Amino acid sequence: MSDSASTQTEKLYIDGAWQEGSETIVVSDLATDGTAGQIAAASQQQADDALAAAAAAQPAMAETTAVERAGWLETIADAVEARAEAFTDTIVREAGKPISSASGAPAAAAERFRFAAAEARDLATNYGEYREGATAGHEEWTAIVKPEPMGTVLCISPYNYPLQTTVLQIAPALAAGNTIVLKPSSKTPLTAAILTDVITSAVDLPDGAINFVPGHSSEIGDTLAGDDRVDTIAMTGSSGAGQHVARESGMVNLVMELGGNAPAIVFPDATLADAAGSCAAGSFKFGGQRCSAVSRVLTHESIHDEMVEQLRLTMDSWVVGDLFHEDTDFGPLIDVDQAKTVEELVDDAVDAGAELIAGGDRDGAFYEPTLLANVPHDARIIHEEQFGPVAAVTSFADEAEAIELANAGDLALDASVFTTDHDRAMRVAEAVDAGGVRINGAPSHGLGDIPFGGNDGSGINREGIHATIEQMLRKKSIIL
């Protein structure tokens, strides 16, 4: 393992050993426009070997105690913090995240492991049940209902948060006693390689308990997702990718947080400067490459122009620059293709009649922070996930139209409501179709202490440390 992202060369990890791959993936360095490193790409046979190793390790993992697993997780948390510099450098380079943001990732990941450790200890005291028969003919029955691991968890992690989101899958899986096959995004696999090394170096897991198989989804994706040895799939990614995995997987437990198109609904009584600051951060942070990003700002028609001006003023404080400079807020998108997708959506909106207030230019993978006003309701950017740095402002006439517009698409992950009227806030939050609604703030999934996830095309089931652990356990009833 190498801690220098500029020279990083990584392998697969299968059945307790590092292995070469059938080929290599070159990972771009978005900070220098060069190469961050390269990583082995698993073949279909190696993906199968990883699944076999995970299945074989299930009995050993099932025999571990909750206290033992909690100890592992606490040790891993310390080890993550000890490698903070390597994680930060790698995230800046392969994900294109400014160091001001990337530097917080290791501490956030460590906190998630410690949170999972506490939840693992809780398994020993609060998850079992004692039941007595309560129907005619079963009065003498008694039963112990105990939790047990699902088995093998396939973790499919995204490029935008290659450390924190991966930990939100791995930590609950370990806490519950499952074995793991980790398939990271091929755009940001180096962070996951370091994480795998940290885990396997810090604690003595059974061989096969964790397996790391980076590779091309077109080559190994269906091999992994469609295998009967997988019991749960934890995935963060696009709606289309999630639907494909769901079709391939068959009867397994799915925990998926997929694409979003979060509306921020701004009413006339909102504090507009605060609303604009929250919406700008929600739209532009990490270039909008967040499932919870504010993708459309739905503003009452009486305050549309004032809201646009407030947003424009906030944009002056966003600094574009060297990703390793602490004052930089904004860098390139993950690749040229993603920048072109954003460009296409903005051009479509302008062609449909939207006003381009600021931004709108692309240079390679870099797309300027962009503000659109008076966006027509039928513009694609109102209904599709953009995953880019665009605040698209459109107007509504009344509360009913705001709700109708917010619920118009098939993505329902997050939303925000800005108002000083408590009753209105609660009424609209109840009516909006979304997994989570933030009142007077931009959507945020935090450290995983509050369940989050999407409805419709935005996912299935809920994530968060506690919520995910529950999804990675099954119940066994022993009837006496």
C-alpha cells in the first residue's frame, strides 16, 4: 500500500490477501489534471472468488460477539484517524474535492465507526425478544426472537463521498456480523483501497470477512449483483444504476440511496438572506455532486426576483481555485462527461426561456457555478437530477402549486421548506413526497444518526448507522 496518491498503485483484496488484477484502471488526478494512481481491476472470476470467500467466512463472522465487533470498530476508527493525511490527499485528487472539505472526511468516517461500535454493543442488550403465545392453542408457547447477520453484504459505493458513504455501508455491516464484498466507483477507488488496508491492518478479521474488488461495472457488476450468495446490497448511486442492480439481484434485501432532485420551497415570509445562503450552499457545495443537493429553488412569485438577487450576491463569496488551497470552495466536476451533462441541462433551460443570471460556461470538466431565473416548469433541469453547480429558480403562485411542482418527478430523496410559519412548514413537509424534509435549511444527511433515504426512483429502505444495521440483520424465532 502507498500513502502518496500521486504514485498510488493498489491491488484487490480477496480472502485475506492482496492480489493483482486482470488489468488496471488509471485514476485521474483532478487537482493537477494528471494521474492520481492506478488500481487493479477485478475479472469476473476474481469477483466470483470474492463472493465465495465472503460466503465461506459467514460462519466465523456469525460466531463473533457484539462486544468483539464493537472493539474492532473502535480500533478501526483510531486507525482511520491515524491515516487522515493519506485519506485527505487522495480524496482531493481523485474526487476533486477542495481540501477545506476533504480534510474533514477522516474524522467524520471515524465518528461513524464509533457510532457503529456503540450500536453493536446495543445489540447485546436491546435487540433480542422474549415472546409468549397469545392465540388459542398456543398459550404454552414461549419463544426467543434473536437477531442474526443477513450473511454477505455487497457494498456498492459512489464517487462523490468515497470515504464517508463507504463507511456508512461497511460499519453497519461489520457491526451486525456480516461479511462484505466492496465494489467502489471506478472513478474513486483509491480511497476505498486505503480504507480496506486500514481495516485489515488494524483488526484480525476472519479471512474472507471483507473483500475489495474494484473494477469496471460493465465487467463485474452483474456478476456481483446477480449472485445468489449475496444477501443484502447496500448501494449509493444514480437512479438508473440502482434500478439495473435491482433487476439483476432478484430476492435480496436492498438498501439503496439513489438519485435526488431536491426542491427548496421558499415562501414570502421566509428570511430571504438566510434562505438564499442555504440554497446556495445546497446547490454549489462540492459542485452540486451530492444526492441531497438543492437542484431547484421553488420561490413564490412575489419574491422571485428578490430571491434571485440574494442568490447572486451569495455567489460572490464562492472561491474557485487550487484544490489544495484552504480558501478554495469549488473545483472541477468528476469528469468531462458530467460537465457536459450539466451544460446540456442548462442550455435546454435557457432555450426554453430561462434567464441566465450568472455562470453557464464549461472548460473541460469545470462548470461554472450557475444561476438560472424564471425557469419554465417543463424545463428538463426542473425534473432531472443534474449533479452539477446550478441553482435553478422557478416560481409558484400558491402552496398547492408548490407542492404539485415539488412532487412532479419520480425522484423523491430530499426537500427543504423555508417559512417562518410553523403550521405551514409542517403541512408542506407532510405533503411533499421525499424521504427527508429540512425546515429552514438545506438538506443534509449528517453522520447517519437520523435515518435517510428516498422514495420512488430515489431508493428503497433507509440508511443511517442504526437504520442500516437493522436492514443488515434478520430475526430468528426459537420456539420452546
